Amino acid sequence: MKKRLFTPGPTPVPESVMLKMAEPIIHHRHPEFKEILSRVNENLKYLFQTEQPVLTLASSGTGGVESTFVSLFSPGETIVSVNGGKFGERWVKMPRTFGLNAVEIKTEWGKAPTAEQIVAALRAHPNAKAVYLVHSETSTGTATDVKMLARVIRDNSDALVCIDGITAIGAHEFRFDEWGIDVCVTGSQKGLMIPPGLSFVAVSSRAISAMETSKLPKFYFDLRKALKAYEKNDTPWTPAISLIIGVDAALQMIRAEGVEKIWKRHERLAMALRAGIQAIGLRLFSDSPSFAVTPVWIPDGIEWKKFNSIMKEKYGITIAGGQEEFAGKIFRIAHLGYYDELDMITILSALEMTLVSCGHQFGAGKGVAAAQAFFAMNA
Ligand SMILES: *Cc1c(COP(=O)(O)O)cnc(C)c1O
């Protein structure tokens, strides 16, 4: 059976990238690797739309975000963090673990934070050193208007604008320099189309200044060390060589397609999938849907466990379930990274056939037809 992954990390890895990673290992001080590293660093700047450094760490995305807390701040300092789902919640718990005063802005799952909420938090905490936002909250498939909120933060404070771009980079429009962002983190197993194990941290000159006075303890995740090595086209520790070779190949694909076209492709795929889902009477979960992942309410009378096991065992398809209070209530389909139009037709078809097997009454075939019509009308 062919296995098909529709999860928001890990995401499918193109065959050409897998073949590159399977080549014999090379040494990281060798000129051949240095050439790869400098090309990766250049192409990462393109992906983040920045002229500032994008640091590559050997860790998952969470490690990348941890590096920002420990490298930028000092004990007792205040940061504001938006919690609208599992990941936002993590960026409240994590800084508290390190002795930071994390002010939480809670938003209902499926709703994006508003300018009013950010302004109110900044008024109440004028000493806030940073605001953390999740661009695409993966647990709820909800997109935040980072461009607008970055403006609001800049206009109302000196706080650093720090973005969890882990499922947004490569799916949503993102312009680090133009939008005045200070920190943005992504991970390798999301829009970058390679296996898990790397995180990427873009830092502005304001963020670099904050590093110079930061007093939280750190060693491996010290971004000053990463930056010093970066300036010499090097890494402070043994890099994850094979993954960097993989991301080099993936970034060349991204460059060849063009980042603007990639954002458009993600939007098109997300819109076609939504059209298909609504055409069979299913309801979308988010009020501000992400282009990376689409959460859908499970229809009444359908049991998630049974539904998921048919998807997996009969069709070889892995999708994601709901988390926390939405476990068993929603499912999530990802279309982040290496996906095309026919992948959306495939997942809709599998979804329809699975609903039929579960005894759900609906117009089978209408979802696929709606997605096809969307693609035809928006060619
Ligand atoms: C996947 C994800 C993370 C966590 O990344 P890991 O690589 O699992 O550590 C953080 N934020 C968002 C929005 C994510 O989708």
C-alpha cells in the first residue's frame, strides 16, 4: 500500500531530497560542506525575506524557540505571549520555566488575536520586552495577521516582535524585514519539506542587541555562539550534516518555484480543500483559516477512532486528530510543503470513501467535484 502523509509535521519529503541525504556523509570542516552551508544561509534569507542572519540549529522547532527565550532575556523580565492553542500555550509555559514573567493573552481556539488585545496587554505591561505570536496555530489551523499586529506592536511599544513561524513559513506570506519582525523560528519538518531535526531562527539587529545583555543561563542554545560561528560560515557544534544537505536541496526547489508562487499554491490548495469539505456538508473549525492545515468538525454519529483507522488501514493515509478538548471532535488535514492539486483530490476522495464506509449519509462525490471546479475556475 502506498503511504500518504497529510500531517502538519512531519510533512512529505520529495524523492530528490531523500536521495541527496542518502549520499555518503562528508565532514563539516570540508570546503564542500562550507559551500553548501553558505548557499543554505543565503537561501534561508530569501525564504524569510530578510537581509539579516537566519541561524540553523540542530533541534526541533521547540528548541529553536527555546533558544530565543534564553538568548534574548534576563530573569524576571516580562514578555507577552498569545495562547490560542497548543503551541501558543507552550510559549507561555516555556518562558515561565526559565523565570520570565509571561503575560498570557488567551484567545478562543479557532480565533485569531486582535489588535485591541495586543494594545491592552502592552498598556498594562509597558515594560514588556517582547510579544510572541504564533503565525499559523497548528492545533487549530488558525492564521494570525502578523503583518498588522507587528505594526501595532511597533506603534505601541519597544517590545521585540517574535514569531512562531513553524507552520507559516513556506505557506503564508511572510516578510521579515518589511514587516519589522525581530525573531522568527521555523522547523525543518514543516514547510521546508525535510525530516525533523533542524530549526531556523531569524534575528534582527534589535534582537542581536538584546542578546548582548541577556542574563538567562544557556550554553548549547546560546544564539550569540551560533551568530559568531555564522559570521565565519561555520557552526558552533557539529551540525546535522545530512539534514543541512537535505535542506540545501529543498531550498533550491523553493527558489526555483519562487516564494510568492509557493504562498499562492498553498492558498489555492487550502481553498480547494475547504470548498470540497463544505460541498459535502462538513463544517470548518477555524474562523481565520491557515493555508497550512485545515481542521474540520467530525460529523455527528462518526467515531474518530473508526474513521481514522479506515483512513489509515484501507487507504494508507495519515491525518491528524484534534488536541485537548477537541480530541475526537475535529480532524486536521495538512497541505504544507510538498503538495499539489491532485493531492487535494486524493485526500477528498479518501475522506468521502471513508465517510461512506462509516455509514454517513451525504452526496458522495460532491467534494471532489467542488475541488475540481475550484481548480478549473482559478487556473
Ligand atoms: C510543529 C510546531 C511546533 C513544534 O515544533 P517541534 O518541531 O515539534 O518542536 C511549534 N509551533 C508550531 C506552530 C508547530 O506547528
